Amino acid sequence: MNKNAALFVAGAAVLLAARQYYRNWGSTKEESRVAMPGDGLIHGPVTETTAAEWIDAPADVVWSHVLDVGFDEHRPTDGAAPSIGDVVRFPVTIGGRELTGITMSVVDVVERRALVLRTLHPPLPVDVTCAWLAEPRWEDRTRLIVRLRIALRHPGDVVLAEAVGPVVALVTRRVLAAIRSSSVGDASHFCDVAPIPR
């Protein structure tokens, strides 16, 4: 094997290892394989990523911050769960500056537990589902899981999906970290409130 071939094989091995990591960033093998709401909306071939985060806050607190991520002015003022057909916009920012945004529609809701979004057609030519699942673990911890599924219709879609995969993983990771930070802050605020004397 010549030097160029050896470098190619080594590079491919590194990319494959990185791909397995970012496609299931923070999730366990079981979480990346288990069925989630919305999985049946897009049929193969698809590319799929599953990310997860431990959050030291009750599920109700975490869920309110999940809704804060994209609903903004579309979120119901009474705090009610979003409805099927509601529109969610996820801004894409770098260095605090919004570059673009992804608009999706709510296609399934399990109140205070799960939310499934799908890209609108038009304007996006690609079919994507994004499922959020908040699983209570004890009274004060939550496992937040996010799954993205992207339809692959043309041979070139595979290359494009692999190219944007690391970027999508980083954006998802930042969103999860923001939800964790704000949720933990809220949970600690409630814990610090002194009880009312009787």
C-alpha cells in the first residue's frame, strides 16, 4: 500500500469514527435505536441523528424552555401546549448574529412530553422531521432527547447530508446546552424561594 492510499484509509477511518460520534452526540445506544414520535413520517432512505442531554430540573420546567427555543411570538400566551399546524422558527446564529432560520410546522404533540416538527414545503426543498422528547427521571431530573431525520431522494443528497452533519450536530448541541442552562437556572430559583411562614 503506497503512502497516499494509507493516508486515504486513515482519513476515512477518522471521518467514520467522528461520524458515529456526532450522529449520536450525548445519546446512549439504546436511545439512538429506540422508536420516537415522528419516526414514521419519513420513509427510507434517510439520515438520522439523535442527541440527548441530562438536565437537573423537573420535566415541566425543561419543557417550557423547549417551547421557548423556536416559538417566540407563536407560543400561546396562556402557556398551553402548541397545536398541530403551529409554525416554529429556529434561528441559525453565529457569534450572536442571525444568518438564517429554519421554519417548521408542528405535526404531532404529546402535552409536556413530546413535540414533532416537519419542514414546510415550500420554502424548503428538503424533507426533515425534528422530534423532541422530555423524559422525567425522578422528580428533579430530565432526559431531553432530540432526533432529526432527513429524507434522501437523490444520490447527491447523501454527500450533502454528510457535509452538513457536523454543523447540524453542533447547532443541536448548542440548543440543548441553552435549554439546560436556562432550565437549571429556573429550577434553582424555585428551590431558593423561602417557604411562606404559617
